[in-house]
Amino acid sequence: MEELTQFLKNTYPFNKLPEEEIKNLSQFLLKKEYKKGDVIFKEGNKPLEWLYIVITGEVFLEKDNQLVYHLKEGDIFGYVSLLSELPPATTARVVEDSTALLELPKKIFLELLSKYNEFARFFTKELAKRVHKVPQTKTSFQMERLINVRVKDIKLKEPLIVDSETILQEAIKLMIEKDSTFCLVKVDSEAGIITERDIIKKVIAKNLNPQQIKVKDIATFPVIEMSSSEPLFNALLTMAKYGIRKLVIKDGDFITGVLDDRTVISHESKNIIFLIKEIDKAKSAEELAYLYSIAQDSIVEGVLTGMDPEYIGKYIAELNDHFMKRVSQLTENLVGAPPCSYTIMVIGSEGRREQSLKTDQDNALIYEDCGKEYFEKFSQVYIDLLLKIGFPPCPGNVMISNPYWRKTKQDWFKEINRWIENPKPENVLNISIFFDFRNVAGSEALVNELRDYVKKKVKTSKTFLPFLASEAVKFKPPLSFFKTFIVEKSGEHKGKFDIKKYGIFPVVQGVRVLTLDNEITKTNTFERIRELKSKGIFTEEFARDLEESYRFLMNLRLRSQAIQIKEGKIPDNYIDPHILSKNEKGILKDSFKKIEEFQRLLFNKYNLRYFS
């Protein structure tokens, strides 16, 4: 036993446990020896009951007969299944004779996680790093699986539902009997929720008697709900967006279960819930920089495995939103509490949730009419932290550290008015960047006021929208009269064309114009196209074709950039059409033709003959 204790003292993170705790562990540990070829557990078998630590020898973790991890002395495995309560996602095979493992029961491992933060942090970080070694096949990438899997395909625990008039003491008894940490509260067609935390905070901490309280008095209403037919990826985004750990799942009007984050933590994943939890509790720029690097690797992998660009954009945006919100909190810790309300907005592609792998940061700040010096200091510290984390600077200096993009509410009203009343090129450029704004930190009310003001000003200006629409038709798709691709004739990008300038921008800008014209509040181009269809601005066929053309162009750009990053190059927006397959060239030409049709629609609708 002394030998095992000494081994743990030299093995991270066990060496961070108190010495007395390490000694106590020895009574629970099993030492087992294996020979070459032995299988410790198989992929897809029942969830594991032991944590494994390699003492001597070597073990391979394999998935679909491909090597994922090569484990040696001191390496720990099996914890993903223990944490997620899911079957192991790999097969553990011994590859060397006289391999010895320490085996720790699941119960003891989970107790250690709950008692010691540094010990627990090691395993959460290891979960995040796993994807670096995952074979790059479409089925191995977690984000893609989360899109393909529907919520109804996940086995959900049957929910405990009580009537709103139920006495809390009775509900607590039922929760204990059902081994549930929560119960749903039904009031007519609405549902609420009570968790263990609610009982502690709202009842026990206030010395209230649960026998004299009805469940409706402490329940949270309403709960966030989702259809069981939705992709699991959408469920995760919803949980991340609202900062909730439990999502009520319905089939029609019937509640079928509750999805929580533990249900979806699985092997080799960069699960968005897991990452966001780590981001939200990070205490320094260094911790955030580590998580940012993990997120970037995840995104590149998602692109290379064929993930839908709409989901890629939303995935990037959701993570970046949490990074920026956490940085705003760290900034307040450094410079003090703000003297008045403010909000940090993301604009441009970030505002639309359509970032590419080349995207820099575009942000703006709005605050009430006070604290000019405070927000000057706040903004500089905020941007310095973002740069330290890994966010690239904006070459155009569209950042809140630039006073031009940091204004009081009234000053923003004046600036927007100036842009709209005087739509010269630089103002149109600023409008194109700014008018996709959305809030990521601070007061949502300030953003709503700004949006209402924009709506009002656009309505009263007769020339603004045509000027904006003229930008959408300025750059024609790079197709010749004979429908061959027009490429650069010389220079660094010889033989290529700029897919952003000649393909993506006309769609984004044109859809933005129609969105402003029809008072649509959505910022994402895919969602805007669908909204324009629902309002009858686009026919169903045209909307479908334009959306799929845009999706194809976004996918081409993302894939090209991901390959450049993998090759150690700086990503750009240029595409070489000669390396595309025959089928891809055909789809690309069809996409450009659809954009030409869209530009003709804009040209006629806004009478742009006077702008050419």
C-alpha cells in the first residue's frame, strides 16, 4: 500500500490532494496486471465504474480501429464515461506485457471532484484538450454529431411533475423518492421549476417552514422549452444563451423529459456547454487564452469535417459572446464598477453570427451620459484583455478603444442621424458595419433604444435605402459573358478571386437593405432570408435558392481558410476555382447566377439606374 500511496504522490493531479486524503485512497485502490492484447473496456459498452491510472506499460485508446490516445505511465483514462455516465467512446487495449493499472471506484472519484477544485479542474481541462487527437472523420466530430442527433434520440429521465398547489414538503419527499434534483410545477398550460438550490436559498436560508409553503411560491416561471424534434445542437445553444442547466423537452403539448448538461457531455468533445462553463468561471486572461485556443481548434476541425457554415457561425458567436462578457466582468474588477449603464455591442459579421476564420473583432460601446473618463479607461483595458486572450485586432480600428466607436446614447443618435442624412461612401461603410449590432455585455435596454431609433430614422429617409442598395450591386459576381470565372491576372492572388467581395458581400448587403426596409430585427443573414420569405418579399423558391447559394459560398470560404490555417498560412478570402471539382464549379456558377438575379431585383426595386 505504501508503494501505491507514493505513486499517487508523484502523479498529477493526485499530488494536489492533502496527504491524509492520499493515504485514505489506498484502501479503495485496486492494482491489476494485464498482458498484451487484453481489452479493458470496449467502445459502446455500459458506462464505466472505474477510473484507470497507468502504473507501468502502455495502453491504446482506439475509436473505429483508429488510434486516438497512446497512454503511458501516469496517464489517466476512463473519466469521460464516469463524468457523463455514457458508454465509453473508445476501446482501451493493452499493447505491452506486464502492464499494471491502478483502478479507483467511480464513487470515490466523484467525491474527490466535489471536494477539491484543482483536482476537478484538471479533468475538465483534459476533456477540452481531447479533440486535438481525434481522427478527423466526419463521424468523430462532436459538433456535427450534435446537429445530426435530434433531442428525441437522447434518453431523457422522466420528469417529476407536481401541481402548483402541492405543499413544498410533499414535493421534497417526492424528489428524494425519485432521486431527482428538481421537479416541474404545472399551472394550467405553463410549467415552472424548483431545484435543490431554490429550496436552499428560498426556504432553508430564510428559516421558512416547507410545510407551510406551496411549490408555486418558490418555483421559477416560465421554464425554457424546446421541441423534441429539434437538433441537439440547437438545444445546447439555447441552454448556453439563457445560462440554464435544464431544458424542458416537449412533444407537442406533452412534456417528455428534461435535458441537462450532464446528458450531453461525451467523449472527445468540445462541448459548448462545457466550454462556456469554463469561460464563465475563468479568473484571468491566461485561463481565457487557454480556452480560446481550444475553441479555435474546435472551429477549424468543424469546418474540415463539413459542418454547416450556419452552425459554425452560431457556434463561434456563442463562444465569443461569453468570452467578451467575461472580459467585461474582469475589466470591471480591474477598473471598478461603472458609474452608469453601458452596453458592449458586436457589429459586422460578429453581429450577424457569421464570422469566418479570418474575422477580426468589431465592437462598439454605448453608455448613458456620464463617466466619459471611466469608459475611456474601461475600453482600453477591455481591448487589451481581448488581445491578450487571442482576439485579433481590427485593422480598421473598429474597437471600443477608438473614441469614434465609443459614445453616449445621445451621441450615437446624432451619429446615426448624420450617417443616414449624408450617405457618402465612408458613412455607408460605417452603416454596413454598424447596423448588424447586437448586445453581448451590459444593458439590453440601451441596444433596444438604439434599434428603435434606427427604425424611426430609416422610415423617414427617402434616399438612404437606395444608397445602401447601390453598394450591393456595385460588385458583380466574377463570371464572364461565356460564364467562365474571372480571376486575378497578376500579383499575390493570381488565378484566384475574392469570394467575400464578389459573392458574399452582395448577398449580405442586399439582404440587410431589405431587412431594414421591412423592419426585421434579426441580424443573421440566413434567418433574414427566411423572414423575408415569410413576409412574402421573396418567393419560397427564390429564398431557398439564395439561401443555399449563400451557404455554398460561405462553406467554400471557410474550408479554404481552414486549410490555410492547417498549413500555417494566414487565412484570406481568395478562392482558386481551378482546384474545385467539376460538381463544385457547377454549383459555384449557379450560385453566382442567383446573386446576379438578386442584384437585378435590388436594382429594379430601388431604381438604382441613377446610382450607376
